[in-house]
Amino acid sequence: MTKDAVIVVSGGMDSTTMLYEFADEIALAVTFDYGAKHGSREIPLAQMHCKRLGIEHIVIKMDFMQRYFRSSLLSGGEDIPEGSYDDENMRSTVVPFRNGIMLSIACGLAESRGLKRLMIANHAGDHAIYPDCRPAFVRAMSEATQEGTYDRIRIDAPYTHLTKGEIARRGKQLGIDYSETWSCYKGGDKHCGKCGTCVERREALAEAGVEDPTVYEEP
């Protein structure tokens, strides 16, 4: 199979699963260091998985986002909310147009290298919270990348309509060790177990029938 894709990979459950599932199609993986509180936990895991799979991996710093954008997800922002993974609770974690910016840069990388596709691991649970994860956004952005490049580079988002539990089920079939992924937005030494992403992680692994290998802080 032709390796013609660039994947945006974070080191979290979803993009790591996609990295393994579509490894035979991926020529380049890119991780963006934009000042997220949990970036120091995720980025080394993204590097590790790409090295293991023999996929070229680059990290691009985007520290302007931390300086100029407002989000509780960014270092220096307000506290990460605890509780359920839903719109009302998690809205403060939105980093304005993050995926649009990342996909634009990934598109430039793809065109520079003669690659044809961009891959992103947005999923159905993100739709209510993050506008730049919704199907309409992905379609519109793919139209833009196709119209804006000679080779009509498109966005491939195969997890758009899957739940995180369904993604975890795919990971189980692939034999992925989810202890080698990171979810907690607080970015401490251990998963806090209380923020929306930790709650979502627990629920997804349980739904997939995966014994949770995550080390959480003591309650």
C-alpha cells in the first residue's frame, strides 16, 4: 500500500490508535507543541510510538498559541474543569481554531513532500464541545485544502462518527497498550481521574472491555 498520508498525532488514545491502524499508509507524523498543560506528557509518547512503527515524526512548536490564545487547556490558563465530558463542562478547554491551524500546517507539509492526504483522529464525542472536530468543519476544511493545493490534498478523518469506546475497541484488536497513551488535561505525574478527559477515558475503556491500565491519583 502506498504511504501517502500525513497524520496529526498527539500521543492520546485516539490518534495513537489511528497511527497503528493505518501505519501502512502513513509517511509522516506531526505533533504540535502549542503550550498545552499536558503536552509534556503526550509528546514523548507520540515520539515513542512513531519510532516503534518506523514512521518519521516531527514536532512543530506553536508557542504563539500559548501567548495569544485563551483556553484553560493552555499553560497559564484557568483550572481544568472536573466532572463529565460534555459541552457545558468542557467548553473552557477549547483552543480557538486549533485543528484548523494544525491542518493548514500539515497540508503545507504534505504538499512539500508530494503526499496526498491528511489524517486527523477527531471522534463523535468531540462534536458537541469542539467546533473544529465536527463533520461539517472537516468537510469544509478538506474542500479548502483540495482547492488550495495543486495535488488536491484531502482530509481523511475515519473516526469522525465513532465513539471513543469504539476507537478503544479497535485498539484492543490491534493490541495497543493504552498505558502508553495520555489523556489527562491537567498534565500531572499521574492521571487525575477527575477531569472530563479522564472520565471519558475510563468510560471508553470500560465500553471496549479493556482493563484500565491507567495510573490515577489516589482519590
